[in-house]
Amino acid sequence: MFSLLSSWVLLALTLGYPPPLEPLGRLDVRMIPEASGIVKSRRYPGIYWVHNDSGNPPLIFAIRSDGRIVRQFRLDVPNIDWEDIAIDDRGHLYLGDIGDNAGVLPVHAIYRIDEPDPGSPAGEPLMASAISFYSLPRSSRFDAESLVYEEGNGILVAKYLDGREAELFSVPIDPPSPLTRPARPRSIGRLPGFIEPATGADMSQDRTLLAVCSSTVTRIYRRGHAQSPPWRLLGEVKYESLPIEGIGWDGRDLVLVAEGGGFYRLAEKTWRARSQRESSIRRPLRASPASGLE
């Protein structure tokens, strides 16, 4: 029996459009075996920053669009469970040590570093220019693999495994919260329809679009207007199950990384077209009472 995912793949082939994720190249799995986050540099053209998950050295990698490593930099902070990387317009990168699969970590950290020049040799390990800590009581701890930066705050996307819609939490970064007084994440809403475990997120530079990925789907949300939900679903693209762990904006295209060296592009024309097609396919199924479909 075909799975629902297989049915979508067959439907895509029947309608004549290719799988949505375009391979860009391969990451060097000797150096980046468990890619967990990606963000495009806003200072150095053609550079993307990538890092590994927990259990790996505290390194960030500058890569090109074919996956080739340009430079690696060691950080002078631990990699307990790095899950995502974010960026601002002032030359800073943010490493989110935010993972907690077992719900046992009482404190998490978001590290701010000055973005290094990938054209210059790496020297001493990079120091964090700021560290913001947050904590949650045991009863309300959550795992997170997604971090974006917005106006002095880190926005986390809670990774739920029980079918709940993904929830957004805000953590203050500027000014940072010290370890002696860690911040308490504040819920700022949910992402409509995102019931899969979220594994990565990124906000567009103009702060109007939010992309969130999982192993089987990427959804794009548009910021809502006053008197409407904070984020409204704009697009949805499903694909074959892959160990997708990170997503980043590249203009209006998206780039995604996966464990095991996968590096993909989801072009704007593709996510917009696929979203329109899938929406038009679903609409009659919901609207036709004579079809017998629920």
C-alpha cells in the first residue's frame, strides 16, 4: 500500500513537475556529517554559514553554493546541542544551543559572535561577544531546532512530536540575559498547520516571510496585519522524507541542508507554483459533498 507521501510523489510526476528540492552539491561529510543549521551571509556574497549538531566540535563553516568549504572557524564556546544559526544586519551571527530531546537541560544559551571574514585565515577561537541564557521549569520544557533573530530577540520554534501546531517563543538577546538571571521564553503564537516536528527556520531579511522546515515539508508564512494572526500560511511544499535539519533564505529562494551531506535549493518559482497547485488540488476535495471524501 502506498503511503500518503508516495501518493504525493506520484501525483507530482503525473502533473508533470519535478521534485521540488534541487540538489546544489554535497557537503563534505568528513567535516560536516550532521549539518544542523544554515544561514546566508549578508556581508560576504556567495557565502553560507553551516554548523554541525551535538557531538561535534564547536565549528562553523563558510561554504559556497556548491557545498564547497571555504573556511572553518572554531568558537570558544561549547557545542552541547547546537541546532540552528541566525544572522542580523549588524555583522553578527547567533548560534542556538537550544536542543533538548530528552527535556533534561534546565538552561540553554544563544551565542552572539562577530561574523568572521571567510577570506582571511582563521586564528584564535572566536569569542562570543554576548551570551543570552534562558530556562524553563521541568513541566514546560521543550525541544527546539529553529532560531531566527528579530529586533533584539531570538525567536524559537518549539519542536513538538504529538501533533500540536508548532509554537513560537521569544527570548531576549539584546540586552542578553545572564546565567544568574536566565530569561523565561514567552509564547508569541503558533504556526497554522505546522503539525510536523520543526527542524529549522529562517526569516527573510525584510522580516516579512518565515520559512520553517521538517523532514517532509517546508511551509512559508507571511507576517499578518493588525487584528490577524502573527503569521499566516502563504505556501506549502511537500517532498520525500529526508533528514532535513536547516533552512535559510537566499533572496526569495530557500536553501536546505540535511544530515549526511545533502544540500538543496527550493526556488521561489517552485514553492509558489507548488503551493498554488497543491492548494487547487485540495480545494475541490473539501468542497464537493458528492465526492464522498472527507
